Amino acid sequence: GYTPHTNQLVGWIGITQTCFAPFGAFSVCLAAISAAVSLDNQVHPDPKKRYIAGICCGICYIFMGVFALYLTHLLLSLPQLFITIVAGIALLGTISHNIAVAFEDTESRDASLFTFLLSASGIQILGIGSAFWGLLFGILLYKFLSNK
């Protein structure tokens, strides 16, 4: 039941990003992981109460911005493997939910699986990353399999 006006939202984000990009503001992004985490039904079953998670994300962003120097030094002092493990654990809920949604439709399950595997493979062809090739192959496979 939650349907934001995405056309206007994406347009304003694009304008804002264009204006602030020369000053290093690269994090103005609708697809930020905090947006995915704070708008999901895992936050609260009632969409009208999910705004609280968005406010908490905003407060965390302010906190991290104020203490960015100290947080950066702290993170750089930790072993890289530890940071990778913590990031992976933090994303498990979101990843598992999105995989369940992607594989829910039996007609597109094979295309979703191959898209995911190819995108996660990390291969590069002609200097183009695996996310592009995964998406392209997934679309082609979906079109091929749906025309049976």
C-alpha cells in the first residue's frame, strides 16, 4: 500500500545530485541500502509507521557525518576480513528477502537465478562489470524462456 511518487522523487534526486556532485556529495541516492532497509515490511508491518526507521537512518547519517574522521580511523584500524564479515551479516536479512521475492515467481525463477549468479561472479568482459552482464543475460534468458 506504500506507493511514493517515484517520477518526481527520482527527478529531484537527479537535480540535487547534479548540483552537489562537484562538491563531493555522491551519497544522494534513492537506492541507498538504508532506504531498502528502512522501507521494507521487516521494519514494521504497518507502512504508516515505517517513517520512524527513516528518521533513525537520518540521525545515524548525521552522527556519522559529524564523527566521520574518528569513525574512518576506527574502521581502518580493524582487519579487513572483520569488516567484510560484519557487512555481510548486516545485509543478510535484506539479501534473503530480495532473493525470496526474486525466486517467488516460477516463470522467472531461472532467469533470476542466472542473473544473480552472473552478477555475483565478478567477471569483466570488455572492461564492463558483471552487474551489466548479469542483467543483460537475465533479460535475454527471461525473453527466451517466456516465449515457449
